[in-house]
Amino acid sequence: MLKNSSLNRRIREFVTWANHEVDRHGLPEQPIAEDPHGAIGTSRLRRSLPGTSPDAPVD
């Protein structure tokens, strides 16, 4: 099982990679933007995914 710190690092690395791919493919309208409420981590990732609800039970 991964620790929260490892998951948060992987999320940050994913955002960096995804934004690099946006640049590489010339899609400036599709980056993962900075969040004014702080870093996207394990406690906030699910709420940022389309079609999910912050009130939904965690699996």
C-alpha cells in the first residue's frame, strides 16, 4: 500500500507529465491548471475528476 506522501508525489508528477504532453501536442486550452485552493492531492483528486461527487462514498 502506498503512503499518502507517495500518492501525492505521483499526482504532482502526473500533472507535470500531462501538462508537458499538452504543450508537446499544441493544446494550450487543455492544461491542468493551478488550483487556487492548493495542490491537488489524494484528498482532492477525486473531486477534480469529471463525473465524480465529493459526497460519493470512497471505495
